[in-house]
Amino acid sequence: MQFSELRNLLATAAAVVLIAHASIVDAAGRAPARGMNGIVASSSAHASEVGVQVLRDGGNAVDAAIATAFAMAVTWPTAGNIGGGGFLVYHGADGTTTTFDFREKAPLAASEDMYLDENGEIQDNINHDSILAVGVPGTVAGLELAHQRLGTKPWRDLVAPAVKLAREGIPISWQLHDSFKGRKSRWDRYPSSAKVFLKRDGSFYQPGDIWKQPDLAKTLKRIEREGADGFYKGRTATLIADHMAANGGLITLEDLAKYEAVERAPITGNYRGYEIVSMPPPSSGGVTMVEMLNILEGFDLAGMGHNSAQYLHILTEAMRRAYADRANYLGDPDFNEDMPIERLTSKEHAADLRGSISLTSASASDPALFAQAYESNETTHFSVVDKDGNMVSLTYTLEWGYGSHIVVEGAGFLLNNEMGDFNAQPGITDERGRIGTAANRIRPEKRMLSSMTPTIVAKDGVPLFATGSPGGKTIINTSMQTVLNVIDHGMNIAEAIEAPRIHHQWLPDMTVFERSGISPDTRKLYESFGHTIREVRGIGSAMGVYRDPETGILYGGADSRAEDGGAVAY
């Protein structure tokens, strides 16, 4: 046997062993992973292992989250990133709560009508599919801020594992193989991307091949040595700015130098005696979830039965009303000082909305009012709990799968296409789901509205479980249904994550069902209320951790909808 053949055989074997191991620890199905000292549940079993190793080495939940996030920038390129942004929610065992906002910002040269032609129409989808769609990345700044506030391990120790993964390579899974192959036309469009995602001869990486990312390793090494300055200044910043200038982009060295992550007070609520701690604007997730839970608290959901037609009808009507408020009122708090957050999350507002719900018929969604902005499904979420019971819920994204599909020449990482989350056509709202309300219009240095909903649920001031999901516009509803499954239906964290889900977002006026999730009889009865259904293969991909307050046993669930996911416990 030739050496090259032996190397390939060993690589394939390593991939098989990894996948087999992940299936043991990832709680695919309905049995949660269990441990006493820590759990990381993410869409990448590789990254979960990195996070758990940090816990083994004495790090806390924030340390593990930082290491996991950097590892996912290597192992989960569809959404793990240093070229995007997101949100982190923290709840300490001592009752401390806080959040970190590292959502991307519009470049200084951005303008309200930058994507419109002379007829006021968006030109060739350039707000999603061009270098003009790239917002100023926030991930590295956000992770550094969280580390400065709450981390305990040296920064270098948290970034070093990602450097090693990028330099030495990871075995290509079937999921990565299929995903890379499905985007061949994108890689061909951008030579800097083709160098990363295709072999030198232009062929695809095969399952078991070792995929190395040397330019990304160098970028991560600069971040390891210099912190956020290794990204927003110096060599990496110059590579970003030069790539932008050479290809018609807007981001400059000034944009990068001015970017700052922000620590914000969380959105909080109370549902049946449980405390809800979630992300504030520019995430719409926390406000919208608390509003929906407040509406639903007035119904006997457990008595209706999980996913009965009556139950799904009530959920739909709560979703419809909260998503309408989301579209009308929420945006970047630094540009919208008059957002009525207190009213939207109040029990009184929920009671008013609850009173407008019929138990027997669907409401109408009026496009003359407001609708829901488009967001991609390709976000990623992970949850962490450490031995002391501290919890982190973190969601971050590039927007589309692989973001803009543009890799920075010489830097090895993908850029986001988050500018598409702004309302690109001011004043235009229709039944297709376009919205033009003022709160989320483009402004220089403004953060675009998001549906990301990292959430932690506590009882008597002690964190109980953390959850969240990718899924763009479906994220809030996925996270909310996971919460309901635990509190109202008594499911363990893995059962709560695996259970079939639905989604309604005000406009377009239809309910999305998972294809094999709801019985035909239930569907028929649900439709008799006046609802319209569209089927999809899956909704979201939740990741959660749970701590039993009596025994201290930790449980983790990684959604089987994420093929390479894993909940790793020790």
C-alpha cells in the first residue's frame, strides 16, 4: 500500500470514529447527554469537544463558549465565523445576568437607498448577494469583551485550539462534502473562496479528506497574540480593506477601527414562575419571545395537549401578534430611542392581545400594517453549562449559509451578508414579507435587526436551562417552543429539542409545518380553523443544556436536525 493510500485510509477511519463518537454524546433522538462537570451542545461535535476541554482545564462557561465559537469558525463554515456577528446571553450561578451584542454594523459609506435602482426596486438582490451586502464584522470584538468581563482562562488558551484545527486540518464529513459541493457555482465566482473550499485542481473534498485552512490559521494566530486588535487593526484589517477596495466593497480601515461590541442589560420576563433571560434589541428575539409567552400564559397549554390542533392554533395566534409588533417597533436601540420595550413585554399588553384571539378561527394578517423581514436559516447556536452551574447561550451567524460566500484574500475567512437584514425599501410593505418600517432602515454604523434568540431560563434566580437555534425568521418560535416543551409539557432537554415544530411570522400569512411532524388528522383540524399550511423538511436546529437543581446532574441536547452536531459532556 502506498503512503498516500494509507494516509487517506487513516483519515477516513478518523472521520468514522469522530462521527461514531458524536452520535454517542450528541443526544440525537430523545436521550440527553449527561455529566457532572460541564456540557457544550453545538452544531459541530469538533467544536463541542474543544469547549469541553476548556472546562476540563478549569475554565468557566464563558471561556468554553469563546473557545467553541473560534473552533466553529474552522469546523462549521456555514455559520461559525469571525467574519460575522451575533449575541451572547450569560446567567451566572450567583444570579448575575448580562448580554453581549456583537451584531454587525453598516459601513460608514452605507445609505438608506444604496440597493435601489431608479424605480425604487432592489437591484439584482445585491443587498443579499454581493460584496455590498457585507456588514462590519463583530464576532471577535464580542468574544473579547465577554472574556474581559467574565473569562478566567488566558485568551491565548481559548484561541489556540482553533489555530491548531485550521493549521492541522479536520476530516471532511459527509455534511461538509455535500455542502461544499452544492455551492460550486459560488466558489467559482470568487477565486479567493475557491482556494479554500476546493482542492487545487478544482475538485471537491471527499469524506475523510483532511481539510486544512492555512490562511485562516494565520489570521487566528494574530487574534491569539493580539486579541481583537489582531482582527480590527494591523495585517488582518489591511487584508479586509484591500479586498473591499479591489472588489467594490464599502468597509474601510476606519470602519474596522471604530467597531465596538456592547454589553447590554437582558430582556427579562416571567412565565409560570420561571424567569426568562434573553437578548435585547437589536435582537428582536427576547422581546418577541417574552411577548408570546405572556400571551400564552393565559391558556391551559398542558391541558390542550402537546401539538394538538387547538394548541397549535393558539401558538399560531400568539406568534402572529408578537411578530407584527416586532416588525413595527424593533431595531437598533442606538438609533431608536423610543422603542416601547416595557409595553411590549408587559402582562397588560399580552392580556389585550390575548383577548383578540378566537379559540375557533384564525385571525387575518393585514399587509397594510407591517410584516417580517427576511432572514436566512443558516445561523448557528450553542449552549454551555459549567460545573458551577454558570450558563451561556450564544447565537452567531454569517446570515446566509457561508454568508456572502466571499473569502478575504490571504485571510482565509468568510464575510457575512448581513446588510440584507435591513429594510432595503423604505416605506414598502407587502404580503410577500417585505417591510419598510423606519426602525430597521439603513444608517451608517447602525446594527441591523435580528431574530437571534439566545435564551436562559432560571428558577428562583438560579439558571435552569439554556437554549437557542439557527433558522432566521423561525428562530424565535423554535426557541419559544423549546421553552414550552420543558415547562408546560415536562420534556427533558433532548425531547424538547427533538419535538416537531411549527412557525408563523405574521406575513406571509401561512403556517410552516415540519413535513413528518404533525399527523394528517391534526393538520386537517388545524386547517379547519382557517389556517394555511406549508410543509418543510425541518425548522431550526436547537441546542440546549439543563441543570437539575436538586441533583446537580447536567443534561445536554443537540438537535438531530444538525447532522454534524454534538452535545459533549464530562
